[in-house]
Amino acid sequence: MSEITSPTKQPPSIKISSGELYQRWRLVKDALARYGVVVGGLGVIVAIVLIFFYLLYVVYPLFISATAQPVSEYAVPEQALGNTLLLEMEEQNEVGARFTDSGHVVFFEVASGKTLLTQAVAIPEGAHITSFAQGSPINEGAVIYGLSDGRAVVVKHQYKVTYPDNVRVITPSLKYPLGEQPLVMDESGAALEKIAVKAGNDATTIVVKTADTPQGAGKIRLVNFQKEQSLFAEEAALTRTDSIFEQPAANIADILIDKEESNLYLISNDGQMGFFDISDKNSPAIRQQQNVVSAGQKITSVAFLNGDLSLMIGDSSGLVSQWSMVKDKLNRPAMQKIRSFKVSDKAVVAINAEQRRKGFMTTDADGIVGIYHSTAEREMVKERISGALPTAAVLSPRANAMLVQSADGKMHFWHIDNEHPEVSIRSLWQQVWYESYPKPDYIWQSSSANNDFEPKYSLTPLVFGTLKAAFYAMLVAIPLALMGAIYTAYFMAPKMRQYVKPSIEIMGALPTVILGFLAGLWLAPFMEEHLSGLFAMLMIIPVGVMLFAFAWQFIPKPIAHRLSEGWDAALLVPVILLSGWFAFKVSVPLETFLFHGTLRDWFKAEFGIGYDQRNALVVGVAMGFAVIPTIFSIAEDAIFSVPKHLTVGSLALGATPWQTMIRVVLLTASPGIFSAIMIGFGRAVGETMIVLMATGNTPVMDLSVFQGMRTLAANIAVEMPESEVGSTHYRVLFLAALVLFMFTFVFNTLAEVIRQRLREKYSSL
């Protein structure tokens, strides 16, 4: 029987058609696109959040409260050498100096109190110290001793820094800038009860109050020493000038001379301040006599604020008032109180000013030490240093440490963390009365060549400039862009639209630096020269277009019908160009006839409106030109995308094309039009290069279209390269960036909410 073998069965093959492969590949692409969009969107959100938190990270230290921490406490160095008249500390906070009433200077380690050097001042035999004063702390540390025999000794303490074996060594010493021989201040030998000195490189001014003698009452004397270098002498010769004040000297409690040696202040026990001009050392002249404390109060302490433009006056009620030199109504310098600080309920016994900022330290009769900043009007630190009353105190040159001596014979060394005292809500957003200004104002001025400069960090003029630039740009861009979008999308022939729309959109690709360059170097001078022509053009072009439209009605029908529908705008191009040319041609004789000169001079004479060549008008035209493509493109797409059945239905019901446009098309496209305006506004707010190059870039608050401004973005671009990393200026610039970020974020969020409501309202059309 033969075997019958059956063939091996093969599994049926599954054939996938090309159509199924295409569908699978399509699903894969859809999935990739979906996840790609999600990842991209999340990436944008994460990037924005990271930018926001980085800005917060940089800005946050501006608003951290200042702190003071004790470092060490020890017995007063060489206490047997006398009571302390003055405490000093060098820049590195390593070496301190104690000037005593016995004429000794004790140099010691600030951290431990270890004595480094003791030197005796050259006080002549038979005389004793009757007065003492410190010159400018930042001018090599000059001090002066007034003696009982009518003479004075000027001493400067200095610190030499060396680095043997790469270790910093600070060596203190004394020198006598006017010689070791005492200077005769009063020939009669009367004791010097009060004294003041300002020792410069080329001149030294000393003012003294002498004691009453049997020969007569005490007087106020001014002595000026001028150095004159001879070609043949190794040392400079001193030329002396003496003057006597007519001011009664009986009640004088304090004498102060400013660093320029041109102004003198005499403070009386009864609260009177005499303000004198001593520019001419031969004939001092009184400028002002004024009471500087409230009735019933006494002046208990006086000190110059850094720069010597302001006096900080403490009284018996615990009030410290700042008096600064301003111009009065007759343009004469006068002292005026610009602010005050209630630092205590007890008398203010001492005021010490910072050497590099507008801060100061106070000590009251209850032993409380406070640190304040004048411009920001902030209380930075308030601490009780010791249970005993402080008898002497000093801030370090960098204001990062303080040294306080208390009545129990202890010295207290504290570290201060106070990096950004200039910043407060008031100094950033409110009017501040700065030194030498006639009234409170909003000012941005972050730097100066002067070391005594008072930083002015008001963001208000920058925000004002940002909104002003955006307003004028939108004033130019919105009418042109929206009217152009309406005509292009609804009335223009499709063939013509194919050329017009891409051409306008290409304008958006122009680099803004090129637009700013052209605006600053060509447009600004052109508009200054042809200002009247610009205003004439705004009136003549509409009239020219209307006249052409009126004349078009009388064109023979066969000729008029040759122009295809939707190509009407092409005929208006030469009309607009000719009208503009005519406007500039007739503007010069019209300007001369109507205004008897230039339009700029007429504005200045009649309304007091000045003209700055690079102004808001230039910015409005240039930045409007940059914003027009954005608004036009989005608005045109929104109008063109309105469903045709809506417009056809409206026309079929008897509505005219204009009625259809206004009541159907614009309402339906309103969410897109609103989005276009908001995006254009955001573009204008964040613009940098155009406003940087086309304006005067001055942070002024003036609504005039003929004045310039400075915006937040332009300010960051200008000043960020100059700022020191980590400085107050650096962080305030980041704060400006954060303000700009928050402004655009909040504004765009509100705009999106409004857009969604418009979409819901008109989606049923």
C-alpha cells in the first residue's frame, strides 16, 4: 500500500495595501505632530517661567532687610591715655584709631583691640586741648586740635598697605600737612572754644570761635592757608588770609565747612543756623539766618551728609532733619528742609554719615544706634549695642561695619550687611526730593563722575517713556494698518492682493536697527526742517483724495469701465504722491505767512513748547512703520477668513458692501483684529533699537510730541554694559526688566480674556 504524502501547508500571506500603509504613516505623523506641538508649547511655558524666576532671583536682594551682627567686644585700648574724642576705622576694617583728649592717637586691631601703635600729637608745653574737630573723613582723615593759647594743630592719620609674603599688612601713621609747629589762630592768645577745618591738597580753611577775654568778647575767625609752589623751592610756601566775622560768637555750638571750602555753617545753641559764603576768604558774606528746629527744642548733633550738600541736624526730641542747599525764588542758594526722620523719643546725641553713600548712623540718649538712608527714607538697622550709653561711634568707609565705645569702658565691633539701601518703594515709584533740586521729582540718573553722587533710581519716567513711545507708534500704525487690512481683504482685487499683502509683510522683516538708524540720521533732521510740511500733508492729502473721487464721477463711462473692480487703489497712488509733494511745496510760504517764521518758533513763543530733534513724533513714525506689518497681516487674515456665506447672505438681503463690512465682517473678525492690535502694542512696548536711536534717550516726563523719552527696554540696553555685576544699579536694571515682563504678561493676559469673550459673543454669526 503506497503512502500518500500531502504537501506542507503554508500560512496565508497578509497583504497590506498601499492605502493602509499611507493611513498608518499618516497616523504616525499626526501623533508626532501632536506630541511635538505639546512639547514645544510646554517648552515655551517652561522658558518663560524660568526667565521670570531668574529675574526674581537677581532682583530679590534689593528688598532684603539690612542686618547688624556683633563680632567682638573688648576693653577700650589704652584707656589710661584719656577719653575718646574721635573713633576712626580704615577701609579694610582691620585697624582702628582712637583720638584722646590728652593728645594721643591709639591705633589698634579692630577685631581684638590689640594696640598696634601709640603716638602723641605735637601739643606744645603749657597748652592744653580746648576744642577738637574732624575734617572730611574721605580727605585723608584730617583732624584739628584747638589749644588754650589760641593756637591749633592739624594732623592727618594715614594707612600704608603692603603685601610682604602675600600677606596684607596695614601700617598706620600720623603726618602734619601744615607742619608740626602750631598755627596761631588768635594773636591775643584766647582759647579756641570751637574749631573746624577742611584740609585740601592746595588749600586749608580753618574757622575758630575764641573764648571771652578781659580784652573783649570772643570772635569768629577764618584763616585760609594757600599752598604756592615755587620753581626753585622744594617745599610749597603757605600764603595766609585772615578774616573776622561780624556774627556774635556767644551762642555758637558748632562750626561746619563744606568740602569746597566755599560755604560755612554756624550752629547756635538756640536752634539758629547761619549760612555764610566764604568763597572770598577776605570778605565772608552771610546768605541766610534761619531757625532749624521746632520751638522749645535744642540742636544736639550736626553732621554733613556725604557730599557736604546737606546738613543732618538732630534735636532734643529725637528728630533728625535734612537741610539741603536749593535755589530760592530769586535764584539764590538757600538752605531748606527737604525731609526728616523720627529716629527716637530721646535726644539724638551723635550723627555719623557714610563716606560713600547717602546714609547716616544715629545714636540717641537711650543708647540705641540706628542706620538710615536719606534718599530712600528707610530705616535700615536699629539696635541696642550695649546696656551703657555709647560715648563714641564710627561707620567704616564701606559702611559694612561699625565700632562703638560705651560708657562702661567697652568697645563693640559689629558687622553690617546693608548692600542696597538706596532702593525702596518710595525711591522707585514716588517723587523724591534730591539734593540741589528745587522740589520733589521723578528722576532717573544712575551714575556720575562725582564720587558724592546721589543715585536716582525712579522707574516712573522709564515706564512713562515706554507708554508714550508705544502710544504714538500705535497712533500712527493702527489707522493705517487696519484701514489697509480692511481694503485689502474685502475690496481689493485678488490679483492685486497677491502683490500688496506679501509686500507689506516683507516690511516686517526689516531689521529694527536699520529703521532706527534711518530715523535718527535722516528722518529726524528731515522732520525738523519740514515740520510744517508734515502737518500740511495731513490736511492736503485727504482733500486731494476727495477731489479726485469727486472728479472720477465725471470720467466717461467707457474709460471708467476699463478699470477692473478692485483696482481703484492703484489710481490713488499717484494722487497721494502728488498731494504730498504739493503739501511740502506750499508749506514754506504758508509757514512764513501764518506764523511769521518757523512753526517750531511759533510753538515755543505761543505755548512754551520746545522742540527736540529726536522726539516722540519721530519715534511714532519710525516705530509705527515697524508695527504696521504685524497688525496688518493678522487683521487682514482675520477679515479675509470671514465665511463667504455671511457676506453673500448680507448682500442678498439688500445690505450695501459697506454695511456688510461694518455690521457683519468687522464684528465676526473682531477677535482677530483685537489680537492684531494687542500683538502690535506688545511689539511697540518691547522695541529697543528704534527708540534708542531715534530719541534723545533722556528720561523726562513730558507729554509733548516734540520731546524725547527713554523706555525701559532702551534703558536696559544702554546701561547694562556699564553696570557692575551684583551692584544696586545692576539689580535695578533687572527690576526694570521684570517690570517690563510683568507689564506685557498682565496686558496680554487681559487681552486674551477680552479676545475670548469677543469670540464667544460673535461666534454665532
